[in-house]
Amino acid sequence: MTIQLGSEETAGDAGRAEAEGTTLLNRRDLLAGTAGLVSAMIVGSMGPSAARATESFPDDPTRVPGKAPTPYGQRSSFETAVRVPRSWSASLTPLQDSHGILTPSALHFERHHNGVPTINPAQHRLLIHGLVDQPWTFTLEDLKRFPVVSRLAFIECSGNSSIEWKGPTGKTVQDTHGLTSTSEWTGVALKTVLQEVGVKPRASWVLAEGGDAAAMTRSLPLASVLDEAILCYAQNGEPLRPEQGYPLRLVIPGWEGNTCIKWLRRLKLGTGPFMTREETSQYTDLMPDGTARQFTMVMEAKSVITSPSGGQRIQPGFVEIRGLAWSGRGRITEVEVSMDGGRTWRQSVLQDPVLPKCHTRFHVPWRWNGEDVILQSRCLDETGYRQPNRTTLVAARGVNSYYHYNAIQSWHIAADGQVSNVQP
């Protein structure tokens, strides 16, 4: 019997292949693997919808050999969650499509001040100087020789939800709350490296500077960051991605994202804040009396319902209300949900794991009867701080600020099941 694989394949070819220890099946696998790799490269450059259009799907996948492995894993072409750019300098995490508490590195929100730099890790250096016993320049390999630490922590841009200061502006939870994500961060503890160079007793502040085109800089009170700050070179089990600061970034769990300097290249120890642009004209909170709060680094407790949420539509009947809560002060201890615009509240279930300074999942069962309702959530952290409603927050801070908006979010469900952002 002649098995023909192509116009040039003959029974003799098959016999020679078997004699050389290469079966036809292995040869097919090799061809399929090569084709699969080329296909993956092509599909990877397309959008999700275009990628699906190039694929054919078997009616019964148990009767068709699957694809060969690829050098770097890809998600299913059926999954379409993506970051959404807010502007040229930021993109938003799709919280409405997320599961658990960890954000995939590819979907972690992005914020930069003058583009994402391309940095050769072999050439990158971290200079530590100022009020230290021995100024030193570290390579990335130097830092990797120190004892390694890992921890889970959220990072939130202090401008997250900023569009809500003026009223219900965002259409989806990605619009309103998408500048926050949780990851596992790996590197060396800042205090370990500072012990190596020796910190002089007079040093009380540290200036962190990035290696991007903006040379992003922030002053940090030394005593407040020593316990938890990490010089990170990895995220979620692999090296940092360029948007997240490759090859080195600072992570301070619970603090506003701009203090977690990316592309970190310099730490300078001093006796006071260095009063950079990013802590004077930027990242301060303008109060109603014209003064500005400065160095408000800790992100206060916050929660949001991710399902049902803006842009979604539900049907009458059983609905599990789901959402996220987090606090820069520590662990979330309680999340309550209201189905009547805040008149009454129900306790939700906190989904394990419940970790300090991480996103925490909550859910509560509910049966929607088809009437107009307003859904809200509010959280409490382990310090006793409770998330405020909008009226309380505006009374204390006014509406001239841009940063640190953490008021209760309201979602209106209309009789047709459509969910939208609303100010009750």
C-alpha cells in the first residue's frame, strides 16, 4: 500500500524514513509543529477577532490531533480581554474579566510619563549614594546575589477613579477602577541592600529615580519604606515586562503607584524630601481652601462591584454579585453590598485568600426581580477604616483634587437589565 503525503512523497520515501528511525507520524508531528509555530507568530500579531477568523475548529476535538507546543505560551483565541488605553501614557486592567486576585502580567495596568524605555539589563546600573558609608553601583547580577524575597501586593495608580471626582463619568469598571492590579513581586529587600552600603544616622529620606525619558523621581520617608520595600526584577514568576519597569523597579506595598519607581537607576539618601516635580506640582491633593495635601502615599480602602457592572446586561433571576476590595493599610476584614442605593446593607463572603495589601474577592448571592436598583459595595480594613460614600468624601476633600478618589461606586440596573454608572 502506498501512503502519499504529497506530490513528492512515495512508498520508497516512507521505507527510507522508517529505516532511518523516523516514522511518518513523527514526520507529520514535525511538520505540524513547524506550521504551528509559524501560525502562532502570525496570529500573535493580530487582534483576537482576526486571530479567530484564521482558525478552523473541529466539530469533535477528540478525533483531531492537537497543536504542537510553542516556545512561549499563548492564551486561547476565544479569550479577548485586553487593556484599554486611557491616554498615550496609561492603559487599564479589565477588572470585569478577571478571576482570583492575581492579574496576568500582560493585563497589569500600565502607567508611564514619557514612554516605555528599552533597557539592556547587562548595561543597567543602580547607584546608591548620598548619606551612606560606601556609595556603590550595583549591576542586576549583583542584586540577584542577595537573598531573594517574594510577596503578593496590589499596585494602584493614585489617579485611579480620578474621572469620578466630577461625577459618574466612566462607562465600565475598567474605565472607573482599571488602574489597579495585584501581582507576585520578586527581588531583594531594600533594607538588605542598604545594610550593605551602610546608612548614616542623619539619613531620613530616600530619593528614587527611574531610567526612563522622564527620569521619574519621588522622595520617600526612609523609616516608612524599610520594612516592606522591594527592589524587584521579576513579576508573576518571570522577569519584569518593559511596561512594568524592566529590568528593575521599586515596589512599596500599599503605596500609590508613582512611588514604585520603574526602571530604577538611582537611590539617594538625604535628610529631607527632595521636592521634585512629582511631589510638588504633581501627586498632591488640592483641598477646598486652596492648600494641598502632600506625601499622601498610602492608598485607602476601596472596593468595587465588577459583576454586574457598567456596560453589562443581566436577566431576571439568580445573580451572584462579585467584586474586589483592597487597602494599602492592610487586610480587608469586611465587605458589605447594598441593592437599594445604600439604604440597607448585606454582608458578603470574602473569597480566600484574604491577604494584606492585596486585592480581595467578595461575592454575595442575589435574586433580581427586574426592577430598577442601584448596587453598591463598601469595605472595612483591619485598621478600622471604612470606605466612605461620595458625599462624605466630597465634604472633606471638595472636587478640585485629582488623586485618591476612593468613594463608594454605584451601578444602576435598569428594568431592561442594562447596567450603567450613576451618582445616587
